[in-house]
Amino acid sequence: MTTGSNPPVGPFFTGGTGRSGTTIAAQLLGAHPEVALVPVEVSFQVDTGGLADLGEGAVDVAAFEAKMRETWFRKRPNKNGPRGVHVVATEAEVDEALADLHDAYPADPWGACRQFMSQVLAPHTARGGARTWVEMTPPNGKRAEALCRMFPQGRVIHMVRDGRDVAASVARRNWGPNDIMSALTWWGREMRVIDRSMQQAVPGQVRTIRLESLVVTRREEEYAALLEFVGLPEDESMRRFFDDVVGAESMHPGRWRDGLDPEREREVEARYEEVLAQLEADGVRMPPVD
């Protein structure tokens, strides 16, 4: 917890394969008064050419700036509304942060990246009266090691969900594989990449949470462990969100079976077992649902 002489923990990042619970985990943390929920996936910290690549020297500041202006600042709206950094920061605020990034980067690349993201999100955090923030871009999990290096007091939460439910959900979207079998293969590949990054990250800064455990089977234990991990004290608002919103109805466990006949169910089950066996052979283990 944030007591004694220990420095405050934060910021927080939730990540995963997509459709794995990253949003609900971020919303849960964002229900705490000390934490501002970044309401959109700002992406610039982990996308190709983003801060993680900049910190590692894979791109230069000029290339990062160009992509910030052309790609991340204003994205095409979707059914949920406006998207992009402009939702949480003005162009003038981003301009100032970019100028400071140019100045600070040569002496301390990772520190400059940390300063830039903190500076861009500071006004949004202050408006909510919070001390830190939580960001929910799913690929955060793929760059956990870079985020830990960028933010030594940060925490990365990898959300894991039954791959069949993930695949069924992804297949209904327009950004991934459009059938459940292909989506299961995709899920396995994503899990490998995330696991590799989590293994390379600072152990005390990363935690894997099984969505089904948090929502259904080990609610109280996982809730308490999450608070401990992020160093937050118990709070009535966060507790109320957990009780009222974070329930089985919000994640639809077993929904992958909807609309499938028994033969197709067996095919999906068999393919899922194959993917799990391949992951285990590669040293990637799914956290159990206790």
C-alpha cells in the first residue's frame, strides 16, 4: 500500500490480447479517486514507432513527432465516439510536450519518454483530482518490459481470458480474424508475444490476472491482490464499481458456444486444446481458473 516511506506507485497499464478484459480492469482502477482513467486508447506508448521504440533507439524524435501529429493525435471516431490523444490533451499541450521531448531525449531517452507521456496526460489527471492514471491499450502487454523501463514505479497488468471466448468475440469484430478457428490461432500467437515481454519485465512491476478469477471464481482474493499490487488503499467508489459492474454478466463466460451446433463445439474444443498444448510446450502457461 502507499504508506510509510515507499514512493507512490503508478501509472498503471492494462494489456492483453484484445477482448480479454483490459477495459474492465482499467475502469475498475479508474474508479479509485487517486486514479484517472484515460478514456481512450492513446496507443503512442506501444504502437510501432511509439515511445517504447523511441526509448530503445529504434526511431528518432522527429519520426515519433510526425506520427504523433499524423496518426495518434486524432483518429477516426468509432461507434463509441471520438478517438485519439485530442480527447485528453489539446494540440498546444502536445506541442509543448514535444518540444520538451526534443530537449530532454539526447541526455536521457527513457526519462524523456516518461516525461512526455506524463506531461501529455497531466491535465486530464489533474482535472479528475487524481494523482496518477491508468491506460488500457491492449498491446501494453506486448511491450511490458519497455513500459517498466520507462516508468520504474509503473505497473503493467496482463489480463488473460479463456481463449475460446476471446476468439469468438474477435471473430465478430472488423479488426482481426473473422472466424473462430483463425482467431484461436491468432490468440495463441498473441499470448506468446505477451508472455515473452512479461518474462523480460521487472517481476515486481507486472502481474497476470485471469479475468474469470477476478470476475467469478476468486473475486475477493483477486480484488485484494490487485489493490496490493498497485499500492492503492481500499476505496468505497472502487469497491462499489467492483460489486455493481464487475460481474459474470459483464464478461459472458462460455459465450463462445452461442450459435454453434455440437459438432462445431467439439471442433473448437479440439483446436483450443491444441493451442493450449502448443503454448505449454513453449513455456507459456495459462493461469488456472480456481
